[in-house]
Amino acid sequence: MSYTPVAADVAKLRNTTGAGMMDCKKALVEAEGDFEKAIDILRKKGQKVAANRADRDSSEGAVIARVNEDNTLGVVISLNCETDFVAKNEAFIELAYELAEMAIFAATKEELLATDFHGMTVADKLIEQTGVIGEKIEIGAFERIEGPYLGAYIHAGNKIAAITSVSAKVEGADEAAKAVSMQVAAMNPIALDENAVSQETIDKELEIERHKLTEEGKPANIIDNILKGKMQRFYKDNTLVHQDFIKDSSMSVADYVKSVNADLKVTGFVRVALA
């Protein structure tokens, strides 16, 4: 039986990739409904699609980032619910912030769920709130980061949050870490630098670009050289330290951090976003 995509799947693929509706529909048919495969098909056909589509997503909720007092440990969590109406409720957001503060002292999501919350566990509190609100309430994402100095950013509306680590607690480190966290939230890098990109991602990107170059009729003996340039561009667009700094595109993120302090470097980041 041939696969026929439903409108919701086409819309999801279109929202994720930015490709046209008919192109998305054809890609889903060719991929027989496999969402990730459909994205690769669009990319192979030359569609301009973001390399990273693996946002930590869930339907609705609030994403909160918090760091400890000495800025060496931080967490980003999402408190998920079913509707935007609940997600915007003041009491729901207050609960998300309170849980994020508690999460600083938990090593894992499971440990957070077992933590005491005013006489009951966090897990029991979420069950209680599910009964009160009438929607499923749960901890979705739980991302923990440690580093020499951390800065956090929560985007307006509590849908995206990020924490960045820089290499030292020096003058300007606070501003730099927060500015780069804003970059992370906005630009969604797939890795810190080229050395942190998985081999699987590199192999897939090479396969896609090689396919496009072959389709364009490029001679086999020059494709490898072209691919080197393509991969350099890929790293520039998709790895944090090489991306253009959003507040000043004349410099990279790494150059911006160096402008704050010559010895300062970005050492890590975490990011969580709702769909």
C-alpha cells in the first residue's frame, strides 16, 4: 500500500525545513513517512534546509535555565503541558522556575523527580498538578552543564533557553557568557566546533553534498576539493564558535569572546527549545 501523507505531517515538515508544501509532500511520499529521511531527500534535492533539526521538542510548556551562585553549574529544564493557555499561566511559570532552582542540586531528571517538594516528591507534585489543571504536566528536557563560568539566557515567552560556559571568571565573562547564550538560543548550533561534530553528521553531510554535486554534473576528480570548501562552510554555519556573532556579524563568536578578554574561550553550551 502506498503511503499518503496527512496534512499535519506535511505542515510539520514545512515548519521544520521551510521547504514548499508540495516539495514536503513529495519528500514524505518518497520517504514513506519517515520524517528524518524526508528531510534528507529535500536537502539532496537542493532545498535550503537547516542542518540541525533535532530541537528537544514537546507540545507546550516553559523552558527555564538556572545557574548556581558561583556560576559553575547550571541546568535547563522544560516543564511540559498540553496547551499554550496553561503554559502562559503565572502559577505554572512560577512552578517551572521553582523546579529549575531545585534542579541545580539534582544530577539527573530522575533525581529531580525524587526530590522533596514541600512534603511530597516532585513526581507526586506533577501528578497533583495534572489533577488540578486537567492537563498532563511533566518534566521534559533536563540538561546539566558545568564549567569555569556560566551565563544563561531565557528567550521571551519561555520557549527557548540556553547556558554557555566560558573558560575563566574574568572581567566581562558574565556579559560574554550571556551574549553567547543568546546566540545559542537564536542560531541553534549543532556543536561547539568542528571537532565536536559527530562523524555520523559529517558523513551524512558529505553524502548529501556529493549527491548534489554529482547531479550538477561536476567532474568526479574535482568533487573532493569542492567538498572541502562545502564542509568549511558547514562548520561556519553550524558550529557555535565559527558562527557569525548575531550582535556583530563582522566577527565570529570566538572573535567576540576574545574581544572581551584575549584569553577567553567558549568551552560548552546546552540548549532546550519547545516545538
